[in-house]
Amino acid sequence: MGHPHEHAPRVTLAAALALLALPASAAPSFTGAERAAAARVRADEISGHLRFLADDLLEGRAPGQRGDEIAVRYLAAQMEAAGLEPGLPGQGGAPASWFQSVPLVKLTAQVPPLVEVRGARGALALSTRQSKEMDLVVAPGAEVDRVKLDHAELVFVGYGVTAPEYGWDDYRGADVRGKVVVVLNFNPPFAGEGVRLWYGRWDYKYENAARHGAAGAIIVHTTPSASYPWQVLTASADGTETALPQQPGEARLLAKMWVSEPAARKVFALAGQDLDERARAAQDLRRRGLGAAPLGVGLTLDMAVARAVTPSANVVGLVRGTDPKLAQEYVLYSAHHDHLGRATPIPPATDAIYNGALDNASGCATVLAIARAAAVAPPRRSLLFVFFTAEEKGLLGARWFARHPPAPVGRFAALINLDAVNVFGRTSDLTVLGLGRSSASDVVRDVAAAQGRTVHGDAFPDRGSYYRSDHFELARVGVPDVSVKGGPHYLGRPEDWGREQQKAFEQQRYHQPSDEYPPAPGRWDLSGAVEDAQLQLVVGLRVADAPELPRWKAGDEFEAARREALRAANAPGAVGGRAVTSP
Ligand SMILES: [Zn+2]
């Protein structure tokens, strides 16, 4: 896979002399105050928090469970000890709070073992049994007692994308209300071959199908278009779905489905069509969207759905800014505190606890270290430290926070999110998700240069990582983000060493009970995490002290949301039409 590095320009002697002649203000070094703040971030502090949060005692921190409750209390207690204030204003005379409760709704469907698809040429029975032969993954989507689809018509909608800015609509000319759409994964090459946009994410496909009134959606899995094999989906296919409470008038799918590639071929064959030929037509940029095409076959599904609500919490702390006016604006730091909890181990494995040491005890530990370092000498704007719940359930804590912010989101200057820090040592470079999308990237570039490091974009643009972490939920409401991580080039290591470490982690520990601290076998080197945290701290301080808020670059997909948020923030006492008290 390509690695879009930004190389330093070749410098001639004359140019070098010209650089030397520049005034000192152009030199990208830290100020005295920044150096002092950075020096307060220590590896032993990160290690201590990490050791506690990743302990077996916390039972894998499943949101709303006892172990995660302990983590939540720990985060608040540590912020209090570091001199922060509770970050959520009290309503109606109540005192301010560290905790924002987030209701999680778990839907559990009794999925039938076989789902029938029938057309004029015959019928297919698709297996939903969790096995290698599984054809169809089925999950509920809406808060209903029963899902009943009786020969609901299947409609192929290509990539299922509605993108007015590209003049593109896969739903053109179709009425899919009450029907089941069949959708390809990924997106047409709008931003170049192999670049996944939000339009290329499966969650977008479901949202857009629901907006069009579809009863269900089936995403066609292929390993290249998903960037992971079918087993990843079947392993977690238990007929459950966790979501935020359904809002009045909110469109939801009754059934969210994935079909395996071989089973998808059979369904298309039953309709007298060829999947490959239809997929080719769907990505032809000249067609401006496929337009919906009924397949002439219907799907029958009948399943009961149970609903249970679990309370969980975001944790929020505040470092109040020193400027009376600018203190009403906030730079946010965030990390998700939840992980996968525990499960019955499959022998010979014995460990039942998903400690989530890297994912994301490491991010929480580092944000705590940044908070303590920042609280000693606050900047002009305020700093808000937010620990999100239920990231692993689909960014639900961050989504709730974006919908119920303690201040209008137009007064959030930027969000600096940490999800799995660099634990392999110091690096000469820094990966920046969404590099160049907002002026916050320019601040990152300057601070990295002051550390003697170069910056580059996402090494895996096909994965759509930008849309898979909590900062995305805030970007959607217009908040510019900073999402960075040192690497993959490690000081004193061979060229490919960093990528090998990353790959080994993904294969041996990612979302497994072996994501522990300290890792066994081996050790982590937190010197790189410290250097990244120093960068994140100084970036936040610079944004918090700057005369202007960061801006999205012209034409960015979140620019319009920001404009709307700034307008709403300037209307007195209003957040998207809802009155709130600011801290
Ligand atoms: Zn995770």
C-alpha cells in the first residue's frame, strides 16, 4: 500500500542561508511556557494510569458494567486530584458534575436460522447460523417488538450513495420505501482510486438507506471492499445491536444485514443478473449514480426483538481559561474509556478478560497526564477533557456528547482525540488523520517541526480510519479535529520495523484478551507516547491562545456544518434550537 510521505524540500546553500537570515519569530521552536508544560508530561505517570485501567479488576471495561464504572470513577477522581473542575454545568441549581449519563439501548433479535429469498426463477435459503457457511448476518435496527418482512422486494442501489457535491445519486428515480436495498461496500473513486470517504463506510450505507425509507439493507461483503475478511463479521454476528435511544421521527432500518460474496452471487443469479457486471456499472463516474434497479426477488424475515437499556457515562473535566471572554470557548481532549468486557474463552485459551490496554486505557492514561500538565498554567481559552463511553459500540458516547454538548458546539475550537497511543518508542515522523483538512493541521505541522519531526497523511486511505474514531462524531457537527500518532518510522530501527510491530499487534492482540499491560511477552516503550502527548498538549495550548478559531479548508465535507454551528453559537443561549447553560 502506498505511503503518502511528505518529504522535506531539497535545500540549496543559497536557500539555507536565506533561511538563516529569517527573523527568530519564524523559527518553529517551543516558547519557554510550552517547554515547561511539555516537561510536565511523564512516562511514569502514563504507565501508572495505564496499569490501573488495564487491570483484570476492571473486567474489560464493558460500558455500564461494574469494571467500567470503576474506570469512570477513577478518571473523575484523577482529574479532581489534578486540579480540574467538573466539566458539566449543573442544571436548575444543581452542582456541576463530572458525569454525563449516556443511555445505551441493546436490541436482541431472535434471528431465524434460514432467511428465504424468492423470485420467478426459484428460491434460496440463506443461512444465518454462526459458522463458516454463514451466508447472511442479520441485526435489528429499530426499537420495535417484531420485524416482519413478507416477500419485501430487493432493490439494487449500487454503492447506495447520495452525494450532491459530486452530482451523484444511487437512489435516483426509485421509491425504496418498505423495500430492502442491496448495496456495494466502498465508494466510487470520487477522491481518487482506493480512497474511502464517509460514503464508503457501511454505517453511512445503513443511514442513507434509512433516510430513503427502506425497511432493510443488505451490504455485499467482499474482502477488498471491506478491507477485512468475512470471518470478522460472522465472529460478532449474534443478532444484537447497541444504539442510542431512537428519537421521535428518526428513520431506522428494521433489519441491518451483510451478505457473503458467494451468497450475493447466488442472489444476483436468481435475479438473472451478474454481480460483477452490475458492480462495474455502479462505479462508472459518467453515470452519476446507478439509479435504483429492482431485482425482481423478495426477502422474507420474521423475528422478535427484545429491548434493554443500560446506563453508562461520559466523564468530563474542565480547565478554565484565563481570558474572561475566550474562556467561553473550549479546546477538547478526548479518549474512550470503554472496551469489550469479558467473554467465555474458547479452549485452549483461558483468559476471559479483554483488558483493552492499548485500546484504549493507553489513550485515557495519556489524556490524564496531559490534563495534569495543562492545569498548572491554563491558556486563554478553556480546556475540556472528555472520556467517552461506548466507542466500541459504534462511537455512541461521542455521538451523545455531540447531541448534548455542555456548551454550543460552535464554541468548541478543536477536538484532540487519542485512541491507542504509540507504545513502540520515539519516531522521526507523525501520522495525521485528515491532514490538511483544517487549519488545525497547520498547527500540528508547526509543533511537529519544532520537535524535529515530519508529518504525513493516513498510510491506509482505503480503510477510512478517519470515520472510525470518536473525533468523527464531533467533526460531523463541524468541530475541527486533531488525530495524530507517531510513526511508523522509529529512531534507530530498520525502515519497516514500525509497520511490522503494528501488524503483529493487529494479528495477536487487537480486540483480544492479550491486549494487556504490561504485554506478555515483551514490553512497551512509552518515550514515543510522551513525545506525542507533548505535541498534543502544545497544539492544544496554541489553539487555545490563538486569536482565531481553527477553520476547515474551503470545500471540506464538514465546512457547512461548522458554518451552521458558529451561527447557532452566536444566537444567545441556543444550541441547534435547544437552550443550554454554559459552564
Ligand atoms: Zn477498539
